[in-house]
Amino acid sequence: MRGSRRAADVVALIPEVGSSRLTRRALLSGFAVAGAGLVLTACSRQTAFGASARVDGTLESQLNVYSWGDYDDPANINAFQKKSGVTVQLDSYGSNEEMIAKLGATRGTSGYDIVVPTGNYVPMMVANGLLQKLDHSRLKNIGNLDPLYTNQSWDPGNRYTVCKDWGTTGFAYDTDVITRPMSSWADFLDAAQHEASKNVAVLEDPWEVTSMYFGAHGIDPNTTKKADLDACETYLVNTLAPHVKAFNSTAVTSGIPEGTFSLIQAFNGDARQGMLATDTIPKNWKFVYPTPTANLWMDTWAIATGAQHPDAAYAFIDAMLEPDASYREVDYIGYSTGVKGLEERAKEEGFDLPELVFPSAEVISRLTPAELNDAAERLVSIVNRMMAKAGS
């Protein structure tokens, strides 16, 4: 990663990675609730940042949050506003690249207080001075986070971020078409060339697509070795691509209820949405957390350099780490927040398919957080070639 360049050059630092994260967030809650988030987003587009008075001598009267579209439960926003007296203004972006470019170009004068970067972008942002160090003494609820989701490799000690939502990647398959047991990426690649050929969907994210090959062949999915990348390209382009029907991050949300695919690489929460999009949970679809590893992605709360409302920012993040707020977030977004006790509460309250939101400890222990490293541009090239081959 070329993270030593100054902040003004941050746009040049960003590999041209696909925008699958946008599609993942856009449909997490399903179409029925999208309108609620859009109201908040639409209001926030008329951005007008300015000085803010104190509510009660402690908090500023305004908070400016820069997040993904429809990625925050309106009930949580409203509850915070009512309790604190702080007006929350939301502005949205469609990719980490867009958010980083905005912060880098403004050099601490963006007007945003809180941002929501994906974990593997955090080292780049820190190196370019875009994030403030967190004062943990001002986050009394940080102890609510399960240690499994703290102290990540891209932010040791949670110096700059805390977990907002997290998830992983696996695959769903139609057991009427693929009748054998499936448990690994090797199984996925084999079934894609046989029973599911021409009815396979994979994600648009280059790291996610290439990690299937690396996982199946016992290679670190964050490898930068030329020999690994060359072998991956040869296999994915020449062997797998002819069997792939679509590169679409939302394929699982429609593909399961409509039966348009029989094998789908998918984010765990999205697979759950696809299974819940039918009148009854389909018995012929199964989701797999594949061995040996998959991505542990995490979106995080962070405070931007130059934040004009730091007290309100700390109060907001702390409020989102409260158990009740966290549970509402899980229910709205369909992904875990990493707060302790949510799985038990979900099961008690009849939460549908909790296993697709809360993987077992065994699964979590073998996940690998994606890195944004020197192989990023090569991964993009590999998947672009796959797309061309699949469409030829």
C-alpha cells in the first residue's frame, strides 16, 4: 500500500476497486424499508455546515455524519436526537473511495464529524491524517463489544475506529440442483463447472472473487506473490469464467426467490435477505460458510480529522454501542454490530435465520480480514478479464 504519500495525494492512492459495497448496503434491509433511509439521505444532500451552539454546555447542537446510503436505523437516529437535543445531519457516499477523496481534498475542513470506513481502508486513512485517535475514556460502552471484533489487524487497539457492522462471505446453493454436501471453496469451484454451470453468480468485488481460488488452493487470500496471482488469473479466466452467468452483488437477494441461479457467492446477511424474500423460507437452499477461510469485513465508526462537533460525535458513537440500539441496528441492517449478547437476544425474540447473521465461533476464528495491498490493481485486472471471458 502506498500509504506514505501526503493527504493531498490520497485520491491517487486508491485502487480502482469495484463498488460492490454499495449494492450490499443498498439492499440489506429489503425494499420495504428503503424509503425510511432515503428520507434522511435526501435531506442530508443539501449540505450546509456551520458553527453550532451547545445544547446544554456539554454537547454541540449539530452532528454531521458521512455514511453509506440507508445504513443507519432511523429509529436510532431519532432516539439520539430526542435524548441529546443534537440535530443529526446524514450525508451519503457510494464507496470508500468517494469518502476518502472528499476528506483528502478538504484537508480537515470537510465539515464531517463521523465517517464510516471499511476496515481495510483505515490504515490508508490514518497514514494520510484523515482520522482522529479515539479517546476510549469518552466511550463508556466500548466494553460492550465482543473481543472477537476489537483489536483488528488494520487498527490494533482500536486506536481510530470501533465496529459498526461486520459480516463475511460464503455461498448459497440450490440442493435440488446440487445434491451433494458442500462445505468448501473447492466444492464451489467444482460445482460451478458441473451441476451449476451457466447458473452461477459471483460478486463484483475483486478480492472476494479471487479469494475463492486462493482459499481452494491453500493460498493466503492477501497474497502479493506474482506466481500466485498468475495462477489465479489463469484458472479464473480460462477455467471458471465460461461457467459464470453473472457478476452481481445483489444476485442472491433476487436469485433465491426467483430461482434464476443455482449457485451464488454472497455476503451472509444478503443471503438471509434472499431466503426471507419468499412467503416461506425455502427448504431447497442452503448457505455455507466455506473452508478454509473467507473475508471478515467490518465497517467502523470513526471521527474525522477537523471534526467541528467532537463531543456530539463521541456521544453518538457511544449511544450506538448500547445493547438496545445495537439490536435495532441488527434488525434493520441484517448484519451483526459485534456487541455482546445480541445472538442470544435474537434467538429469544424469534429472529429469523439467526445463523446467517451470527456465525459460530469456529467460523469466525478462521476468517481473514481483506487487506488493501500492492496486489489490488492486479486483482481488478483479473476480474475484468473474467467478465470479458464470461461475456464472450
